[in-house]
Amino acid sequence: MKGSGISYVARIVPPIALFLLLLGVWQTATSLKKIPRYLLPGPMDVLAAMNANGTSLAQATEVTAKGAICGFGLSLCVGTGVAIIFSQSTLVRRSFFPYAIFLQTVPIVAIAPLIVLWSGTGFRSVVLVAFIVSLFPVVTNGTAGLTAIDPDLIDLFQLHSASRWQTLVKLRLPSAVPSIVTGARTSSGLAVIGTIVGEFFVGYDPSEQIGLGYLIQQSNDQLKTDLVFAAVLLSTLLGLAVFLAVGGVGATILRRPSDEERSEERRVGKECRSR
């Protein structure tokens, strides 16, 4: 137990020390070189901007977080559903999978005008951009997990006359959980990126609050570089928080079967000893 605590400290101390060192170098460089704040503000300037604009930054972070969560949730549901459909038919998978790749490869800037034309500006379009950006990892990982099944297990289910639905629910989906979790982790980070990008390019509705992406763009136009750095920092922390939250939920889901297996082993062991 003590060794694990030391190992944990050894993992977190070096990156924290490096971060503090970089902050010191950054602050020293901006102070000694007397770099204008509109070009490169120092860490203290960024901290002051965060204190002075705390309310607007908090509201923008909340708006961006809502957009990222909605886009991620939509991509997880739709992506898993598409992966299930792909796993049931090779013809369907071969026919439609190239179009799933298209969503990943097309520059979002190129289709942003179409999104605005069809959906308008504002939160709904931002969620749509986040959905498009974060969909592909769920589809690919889910499809891989649902189709990479041991043929002997498939034969076993067929031998017992299992229906397609029973095979999906009792074999394919449980086997694909690790792959779906991996896709969800990747998608969660992309959802935050997609939300920021969406706020850049599809604008916002004047009746709605602005997110971090639009705040970054607005502050940059006004040469408020310290506020830009503050918003970028919050965007990074938001992405990290969403990724860690999804990773934590995924780890809990993946641990649950092993806990059940250990409980079953203990039960069987007790029965054997009682005999």
C-alpha cells in the first residue's frame, strides 16, 4: 500500500514540477523582455483576466460544456446504433462505412455554411458540429468490437438455435463493451474540440449566451490576449474533465464483470467446501 502511494507521487510530481517551471520561465520572459500584453501576456496577467471576467468565463464554460455533453451523448447513441446495424450485415457495412469515413475526413469548415443554412446559428448547430466531429470513433470501435467475435462462440449460439437478437444481446454487445468504451473516450475529447470549432464557425444566436469558442474569437478581435489565454486554459481543463469523467465511467463498467466473476468464484468455492 505504501509502495503504491510512493509510485503515485512519483508519477504526478514531475509533470507538476515541469508545469511550474514553465510558468516561472514564461513570467520571467514576459517581465524582463517587457513584451506587450496584447502579444504575450504573462501568467499573472492571465490570472488577473480570469478574476476580472470570472462570471463571463464561467457562463461560457457552462455553455460549451452543455454543447460538448449533448454532442458526445448524441454521437455515443447514434454511433452505437450504427455499429449494431453494421455488425448485422456485411453488405450494409461495406455500403455505408465509406460515408462514415467521409464524416471524419471532410473539413468541418467546408460544411459549416451548410450547417448554418439548414440549422441556423446557435446552440443547436454547435451540438451538430460536435456530433459530426465525435461520431466516427464510436462507429469504428463499436463495429470492430461487435464483429470481432470468436467463430466458435458464434457456432455455439447457432447450435443452440439462438436468434439474431439473442446473439446480439448475449454475445456481441457484452464482447464489444471494451471497444465501445475506447471509442467513447476518444469521442469525448473530440466532442469538446467540435464544440469549440462549432462556436468559431457557426456563430451564436444573440438570444443565447456565448461559449468559450466565441469568447476566444471575440477577445482576439479586441486584442484581449490575456482573456484569450484564460479561455483557452478553461477549454483545456474542460476537455480534460470530460475525458476523465468518461474514462472513469468506462473503467467502472469494465471492472463490474470481473467483480461479478469473483463473487461467483467465492460462491462456488463455498459450495465446494460445504460438500
